[in-house]
Amino acid sequence: MVNKTLGSLAGVVLLVLFGMGLWSYLEAQEGKESARGEVKKSKTAVLEIRPWRISPTLTGNLTSSLREELARSGQRQVLSREQLGGLLKERKITIPEDCDNPRCWAELGKALGVDELVVGRAEELEETCSIILSLVNVSATREDSYVREYAASCAEKDFPTALKAAAAKLVSTPGGALSPLSGTILVDSTGPRPTSEGLAGMVLIPAGDFFMGSDEAANERPVHVTHLDAYYLDIYEVTNSQYSRFVEATNYRSEGHWQDEFRPGREDYPVVNVTWNDAQAYARWAGKRLPTEAEWEKAARGITKWTWPWGMIFVSRHTNSSESAVGRPLPVGSLEMGKSPYQIYDLAGNVAEWCTDWYDTDYYKKSPNANPKGPTTGKERVVRGGSFYHDKGKVRTSARLSMNPQSSSLNVGFRCARSATP
């Protein structure tokens, strides 16, 4: 009789669980934990890691490993693959193929009823392999952490190690909105380092070699290996408000008509209509300098041969170029997915940027292998990155433009650099 009663009770419990739905049951359990004063765990959903030139079988295994790594700390209530699949089916949620930005991820997270969403990509480019992970704060609609971890090689055995390191960094990085002018930096194994006091809003680019140039245009040839010492670079283009403070503090008389494009509400837009001399004057006042052409290109493409800061495939949503049809600058840092490997914004499009170098079409054929600073003389200065006016070919990481240093344009601004050592 006792056994029959226990069996009946077990059946009732199962019916209740299925009636409530598994997720409702988990919420009820969480409520009990909170009532007992236990720390509430974040509900976290991990989407399948997307492959880029990597075996889908490998990324499936990596996703399972990532869930295990995140759950191991005990700070998160991580949905299993089966739980996530059940929720997607129950709530009739389809993940769009083009869901590749914090806003879309946050909407997906809200539909799932989770606190956090983890998305990732495993990719192989030019024989360089890496794991990229993002931790999305669903309620705040923001990307709290972004990590890129390079694998020792593209051999399958080296991916789990890279994944484990990336997962550890993802959850150990303090959360914070990556909003314009915030100065928040998230690091990877070869990327930006936390900056010291007085260098807020800059990223430390580590010393090392990178591939400079491309075969796309005559003035970009030949592709060559260039070594650069460590240096800092602004995360964002210099804004109207920053340039305005400089002018007010120094009574500087700008050669360009920068105020023509500075209207109320545009404080965080990139300053434009500044000459090369104007940009130089601001940089000196700020205790910085303009970047060399080589420094600019390394910051844009990293140690890979990427065509654009985010990879090898052009995506119009990642850049403010002519394909985007915006037709004007956007506030700095508006395009999260357009960041470079060093987490620097707007290096493709928005506004083109002055560099310190004189321009020479054939300079790459004679440039030094280490810390090139451009020709000693010339008629025009280098301009990099392209702008909202330029097409995808001109916003490539290796595309070289130039302009008379005494000229200014409504689509040309600048950002600053600083040497890591005196």
C-alpha cells in the first residue's frame, strides 16, 4: 500500500512539473532559494557557437564545453542544450540568421526569459584561428563582455584550450556598457591592455609584427610584414565636444570651419572640417599625436590580413559607408559590430581620419620594416578609413587616401595616438 501511494505521488509530481513547464519549475526553485537568503543565479542561455571556415561538428562540441565552463563557477543557472531547444520550440522562437548585434541578442534573451545570453564564433582566417565570445546583458540591452582568444594553431586539439581561456575572461571581466566616451576596455590574449591614469579612452596596441598592404590597389602593394613598437590609440574619433574644449582652452583659431557641423545635439559626433594642422594642434594640446599610417592600419586589422576591421566579408550594418545610405556621420561608437580586433570603433567609415605621414603612392616599395613614419616630404598627407561618403572599397583596412594638409572636409576627422614609451 505504501509503495502504491509513493508511486502515485511521484506520478502527480511529474504531471505537475510538465504542467508548469520545466522553466516555470526552475523559477519556482529559484524563488525558494531567494526566500532562504541564497544568492540568485543569473539565468544564462548559450547559443550555438557559429563556425566560420571551421567544422560545424567542432563548434557543436565547443558549445557544450562552453556551457560546462560557465556552469562550473556556480554563479550561473546555465540552460542545457535540451532546455534551450525546448524553450525555443515551446515559445515558437526562430533565431534570425542576421541576429548579430546586442539589440537583437537582447530581444532574443527577453523572449527566452533569461538574464544573460552568450553568443560566440569560431573562425579560421589566413591560418589564424580564434574563439570570439560575447556576454549580453538582456535587461540593459548591452554587450557586457567581448573576448577574442587566439588558438595556438588551427588543429582541432587546440580549440578547447582557447575556449576555456576565453570563457574564463568572459565572466571575470567587470560588466559595463560600451558606450561612447566610457573608456571601457575588454581584453583578449593579444589585444588591448588596460590603460593607465591619464590615458582613459585609449587602447594599448602591443608591440609586434603585422601584415600591411594588400593586392587590391597599386598604392597598397606589396603586402609586407611591418614591426611596430607598442603604442596607444584612441578608441573613438575625436568629438565635437572634445575639440570645442580645446578651442576654448587655448583660443585656437582653427583653419577649418569645424563649427559649421557642430550643432546642438552633436556633441558626440566626430569633429570634421578640420585641417591636418588643426588635428595636429589638438593632439599636441592633449599630450598626444596623430597616428602613423602603419599604426592606424594595425589597429584596424590586427595581426590578420582582414579586409575590414570585423573580418573578410563586407557587412553594411557594421559600417557607416555609402552602402549604409546614412549620408552623414553618426555619433562615435554607434556601430558595435564594426569594432576592430583591438576593440576600436569606426575604423571603417563614419569619417576618414588624418594620419601624420606624407603620402607617396610607391612608399611601400621602400618603407622600412620597423616603425615606418612615411616620406620626409610630400604634397598631401595620408587619410585612412574612408567615410560615410565612400564605398566598401575605400573603407577597407588597407585602403590609402590622401588630401592637402591645408584642406578640410565634412567627411574627414581624426583620432590620436601616443607612444607607449617616451
